[in-house]
Amino acid sequence: MWFVGKSELLSLIQRHCLDEVMPAFSDHRTLRKNTIVYRPDESSEHVYLLKSGSVRHFRLTEDGQEITLAFVKAGMIFGDGDVLNQANYSHHAQTLAPSMVCYIRKRDFKDLLARYEVINEFVLRNHYLRWQEAQRLIENLSLHDVRKRLTNILVMFAGQVGAPCDYLEQGDAILIDLPIAQDKLAEFIGTSRESVNRHFSDLKAEGLVDMRERKIVLTPAFIARFLSKAQTSAAPALVSL
């Protein structure tokens, strides 16, 4: 029950109904970093609730390149679109950090949808936001140069796994609360590790990013230049799926 308040989905359920809902969320599994939760063409038998950690969705191109589709943060569900619409999953889901995942059987999830209109509405909204994020990620890969793709992905991480922190007495900064190796960043934005290293070094030299215990810090200067613009944009903020 400890994670009810951390899950937007479960927080929609009235307190007196939780006892009859919780059995569907009883299968909890702890997964190591870089664990594949499911693969394309596997039978879509479960929907997943991420209790802690982080997950990304990706597909493989014909030449083996990983194309990131979405990121999932703690408290959100994933795999639900394939369970509802297809017999098999359509992409890979992989943990980015040690994670605790709740496995919800397909029939139990469909039963929840039938009984609770608020869950139906939540799932529909999630699907729309997931589509929006996928479009942004595709646009990021296809329309921008490497530096822009890198700053865009850092903005996305700030919204999903960012935590406030102080930075050298210069003001508020954001810590990307997840160790992300540069080769993984390169995969996310479709470029080489060497290219990411070069552009990240440039951002660091400009005082826009820094490192703290293998985690990326977005400095006050980065926030002023990139995040303030993103927050005031007319487009919806980037969200995790």
C-alpha cells in the first residue's frame, strides 16, 4: 500500500475501493539496471506499474540502432497500449536503473477498466501524452543537429527524473537523478559517443552543465536558456509515460 500515493493511477481510486483493487497489483518484482521487461512480438500478457526506478521504450532499426520512443517514471503505467490493442508488444521496454515493477495481468487490467471510468480516462490521456512524446522524440532525431538533440533530451530528463539542487552558490540547479553514460546518451539521440562527448564538453565549458557523482547537473544558466523557454511554451510540457 505504500506506493498508492506515488501512483497517479491508484490515487484516482476512492479509498474505500482500494481493498478490492489492490490484489491486481500484488505481483512486485525487483529488476536490475538494463533489464529487458518485454520485447517486440512477446505475448502482451501484462500491464506494468513502475513503483521505483526508470524505464525507456525503444525500437531497433534494421541495422540494429536503438530508437528511443519514450521514458517512464515511477508511478506510471506502461505496456497498456499493446495489451489493449494488440496480441503482442510492439517495442522493447528496458530499465535504466534498478527498478521495482508491478506486473498486472491483462484480464485484471481490463476488469479495472470496465469497473472504473476514472481509469479509462487516465489510460486515454496517457495514450495521448505518449503519442505526443513519441512525436517530439522523432522530431528531435530527424530535424535537429546533435547539439540541439542533446539539449532537448536533457530538458526531457529534467522533467522526468530531475531533482532540485544547489550549484556552487549560483542558485537553483537540476540534478538528473540517474547515472547516464555518454554511450547511452548517444543511443538516445542517434549519434556516436565521440560526438556526444564533444558537445557535452562544449556545454560544460559554457557553464551550462556539470557532473556530480556521475550524474548530470543542469546549471542555472542551462535552466535560464532552455528550461524557462520550454516551461513557457504553448506546447504541453514533456511528460513521462
